[in-house]
Amino acid sequence: MANNEKVKALLDAGVHFGHLTRKWNPNMAPYIYMERNGIHIINLYKTAAKIEEASAALKKIAASGRKILFVATKKQAKDIVAEKAKNADMPYITERWPGGMLTNFVTIRKAVKKMAAIDRMKQDGTFNTLSKKERLAVDRLRAKLEKNLGSISDMSRLPGALFIVDTTREHIAVKEAQKLNIPIFAMVDTNSDPRPIDYVIPSNDDASKSIDSIMTSVTNAVIEGLAERKANASKEESEGKEAKTEAKVEAKTKEEVKAEAKEEAKVEAKAEAKEEAKAPRKSATAAAAPASSEEE
């Protein structure tokens, strides 16, 4: 069970405040503790447990080298999510969700490559050969692409997971991720449907403090996963170097053994040659001895 200190921190951040009771989604009933003054109160013990579960899964995904795409386009969440995602070195969408962002990823990548092409034009001087009107049009296009897709420029393949703030608002992102079987992590308020979400974090998705609290927990887990991956890579590299050194030593030893064997073979060959050279002399001496005795 989650410790009381964590629950108290969530309480202070206002994570427990849900929506008006008349706006609730009945599927959120298991996560609701009570109703007070016409507002549903979320069970923070369940929230804390779900944060731990989601954090463990996100850490594994980050450690595997896959990207986690953070999505939050609502005003009170976009700046917080952008900051936390940058700290974790992960892509994020905080402007309008581009339709087909996941299901038509090839086209999105083409738009990102267009940004890189414009940057190359500016570097190699091609941009200066354009007319003033054309330069303005290219600058506008670059600014538009940067605003909508600049935060995902490093995402060369589909993400390993999505983290969404307010699933009701980002319903298109949820549907696209479902279609491609991409795991969905989300802050789910009492007015949202938790059924399409793989890792539900029941929480207030409207208050900045609440969003900041949850985002801090999950991005810290992502950062830990990345650090673990880096440590494993360093360990593998050092082990690889040790293995190469051992292989060199072994190869050297084998060469030395071969050289010694060759020397021994040469010595043996010389010894055999000497023995063979002595043998005819002995036989000649033995043959000469009886002949001389007969003559006598």
C-alpha cells in the first residue's frame, strides 16, 4: 500500500478533486472515494498505487530505448508537460494534435524532414537566392512546422507508449494509439472513460499543481530508466573490452604454444636425423667384423 507521505503530497497538490457529480463517468466508480458538496473525491491511495504501477512500466520502456510521447494540449497543462518532457528528453505534443500523427506517421515524418530541408537551404545559401516573397513563405512554413512538430523532430519511429493528460480532450490520440496497440498511460478524471487506457492514473487533470505532481513522478521514472540504459550500455562496453583483451591473450597464448610445439618438433627431428646417421655406421661396422674373422 502507498505510504501516507505520498498520499499527503497528492492531497496538498489537489489531485483528489474530481468533477461535478452530474458530469461523472460511471466507469470511474472504483476510483471514487466519496462525494462532497456536489463534487466527486478521488481515492488517493488508489492514485498512489497506480502512479507506482505506471512509473515501473514507463521505466522499463525508457530502459528499452523506446520513446514515450507526452500529449497535453489544454492551456493549464501544456507548459508543464513541455518542461517535464524536455527534462526527460522525450517527445511531446502541446499544440493541436495532428490527425494521423500515429496512423499516418510516414507523412508526419516527411513534414519533419521538410523542416530539416529548409534549415539546409539556409546553411548552404540556397535560401538567399529566393525572392523576398518566397523567403517569407518559406519562413512561415518553417515556423508553422516548428510549432506543431518541432517537439517530435527526434522521433524517427512510432513511440513505445503515450502519456496523455485529459483523455476526453485527446480522444483522437487515444483512438490512434488503440488502433496501433500502443500502450496508453493517462491522467484520468472522474468525467472520463478509463476503459481504453492501459495504465489509468485517477487524478485531477485540470489543476496545474495536480498535473505537475503526477508529471514529476512519471518523468522521474523515465529519467531513471534512461540512466539504467546508459549504465547497462557502459557495462556492456567494458565487458566487451575485457572479452577482447581475453581473446587477444588467448590468441597470443595459442601462438606461443604453437611456436613451442614447432621448436620441439625441430629438436625431435634433429635427434631422429642424428640417430639415423649413426645407424648405417653401426651396421657397416657389424658387417665388417665377421668378414675379417673368416679371413683369419
